Amino acid sequence: MHVKVQVLQENLQRGLSIVGRAVATRSTLPITANVLLATDKGRLKLAATDLDIAISTWVGAKIDEEGATTVPSRLIGDFVSSLPPATVDLEIPERGRQVRLECARNQSSINAMDAEDFPRIQSIPDGISVELDPKAMRRAIERVEFAAASDDSRPVLTGIHVKTDGTRLTLASADGFRLAVSDITLATAPREAIEIIIPARALRELGRLIGEANEPIEMRVNTQRTQVLFAMTDTEMVAQLIQGTFPNYNQLIPADFSTKCTVNVDEFKRETRIAAIFARDGSGIIRLQIQNSPGQLSVSARADEVGDNEGKIDANVDGESSKIAFNSRYLQDVLGVLGGEVALEMTSASSQGVFRPVGEADYVHVVMPMFVQW
């Protein structure tokens, strides 16, 4: 018995690039470097996992016999993307160790590993589910994922805290120096409240998978609260959740301020980028000086060996003149996800600065200051 599948090269290539991001790069389990090819209810299913996240996608195909195998992801990905846009014939011989591929006038065999040995990808049939708007979710992910910690010293901080409160879904991330909080309004509240920590990498991948999609996404959490599934039209992603308690971040957001400075984001971004060039040799410090009359924000950096730079931008200043210094990367990161106008709220050079996009109540970003000699 041979399993024969016919699939268009462009569909196969797209499917392989979707699941390819979940393939293990360094793993003690060799089969996780492979991608699973399986027939599934008249379609071809592709799946990959690195045991932390798993991505499955389904592509239209003509199937003669049911079957499954696994092949090295990188090899088949590079090979299929080099083929002409025509029909690809896949042939999986029974108990065969090789998959044969034919496309146009090209024939090849790829060594395979048994699908039975491929890690089982959990489906989460029951659990608490909620429907997400793709554009709102993607935007929220973009605004919080960069503030998650990249080192594993405190595992909970490498994740993004996701919590529902009625029809409000809040995503929050923090790395000990900054905090990002973004809210989404849900069409309907889940039947019970959700509070989980999703690895930041999993949500980054979700953001990429969403792309420009318009169809709603279903987020489903299993009853044990160990896994989350995101289901899109033809693609699913399952991620292992991080266990632990996320810090109570609301107490890090100051309730009041003595100075509020509102500026154009593009101008602020430009001056920050220029200052960052000088800050590179000055331990990455950018100094901000806020003057209330005339309303002005000065962005400066200096490095003894190189020189210094100062740029000024017009600002609406509410409260007293003030100054504060930030790490240039943290400043550039938050400005990079905003547009229009941003308000910087602060009380002193030694307490945190709060960034809020003007006219949007659904995002707040808090950055710890750097201590400098003024």
C-alpha cells in the first residue's frame, strides 16, 4: 500500500513555512527537527514541535490513501521552496524509510522517520475558551512582548501574564526594569475567569501567524491550566504555560504625577535615535529635560570619549519642569510601538517614568530611571 498525496507547491511551501517556526533547533530528541506530514480528513496536515510550542496547519490536497510520516524540516523546506509552481506528488511507501517527491521533471527521495515516534501534539477539546479579534490581539502582543525578560533567572518574567476580567483581557509583561500593560475588549466574557502565563516566544509566534488575518481566533485553556491553544482558520498553535505567580504589577503604576509632558512620537523617536548613537559609548544613557515654559523636551546623551548631542522638541507640559534619564534601548522599544502623541508622566528623577499613548486608555508602559550625575 502506498500513500499518495497531490498538493500544490505554493500551498506546501506556505504550510512548511508556517510550521517551520516551531521546529526544534537544538534538541536531544532528533525527531523534533522533523516536520510531520499526515493525511487528515481529505487534507494534508503539517505539524512541528519543539516540546514548548507546537504548530499545526492544514492544506488542501488530493489524497489516495491515508498515512503519515516525518521528514527533516530544513531539507524539505529548502527543497520545496526551490521547486517550480506546479503539483507536488508525495509518495509514502508502507513501512518505508523514504518519502518520494515528484514535481514537474524533478524527482527526489528524502529519508523519513516513523510518525509513531513523533511527540503527540495535544488537542484541547474542552476547557475555557474565548474569542479574540485578530487585529486587537496582534497589536496587544506587539506592545508587550518586548518587555518580557530574556533570561531564565525568574521564569515567570519570560512569559506574558494574560488575565480576563469580564469582557476585558489584559496582557502584561515585565523584566524587572520595565512593565508593559495592554488591554483588549472581548466580544463576550469567558464562562470563568482566565489567568495564565504564556511564554513570550509563543505569543510572538502567534503575532506572526495572525499576520493580516481577519477571522477571529479562539483561545482555549485546558482544565489543568498547563496548556493554551490558539485556533485560526487552518492553523493551530499549542503552547505549554509557565507555572508560577506573576508579580502584582498594578502597584508599579504610579497613581499621580507632578510633571506630564506630551510630545509627537515621531519627533521623540527621531531625537532618541540620534541620542542613542552617542549613548552607545556612554553606558546607554539618554537624559530627558522637561521645561514648562516654553513647553519643551530636550533629549541628550554624552560620552566622554566621543562627544555629546542634544535635540529639542516642542512639548505640552503640565506641571513643573523636571528631568529624568533612561536606558536608550528601553526608550526606543516603547516609542517603536506607539504612534501619534505620547504622554510621559513622572514625579522625580529617581522614580519611574510612565508612558501613555494620547487618546488611548488601553496601554501603559512603565520604565525605571537610570541614576546619573546631572
